[in-house]
Amino acid sequence: MVLCFVAAAFGLWLGSKNVPSETDVIEAGAALYVAETGGDATECVGVPGTGLVWIAVRCGAEVDARVYMFSRQGSLMSLEGELPA
């Protein structure tokens, strides 16, 4: 029983070491927006995603808005309207 507890605790510890924070993901999306458009990072906001998307970072005005979708591991999934590579 102790071995199972230790193995479970170790697995949780390993699994949580590489998970980015919500702030990290929002800042990454904002940095992409600034790099691609020259816009301002303050135009970005993070919102909860659905399905496999953990956080969607929405940037810009409604007319030319961009949405960056991130997985729970912090990887960029796709830009809204584009097919994932």
C-alpha cells in the first residue's frame, strides 16, 4: 500500500513539473500577437477553452481579432480559422 502511494505521488510530481501556468500561456499568446501584428499585448485576454483547448487567447478588435488556442501542456494548437499543422 505504501508503495502504491509513493508511486502515485511520484507520478503526480512528474506530471506537474512541466505544466505551464495560465499566465504563462496568456503571455505566450499575447507575444505571438505582438510579433505577428505589431499590436499591443494589452489587447489580449485569456478565456477558458472547450474540448481539447485549455485556454484561448483572444487578441485585437472584433474585425481583425485573432484567437490562439493552447492545450493543457501549453502548446499552441492552431490559430482560429486555420487547420492544425
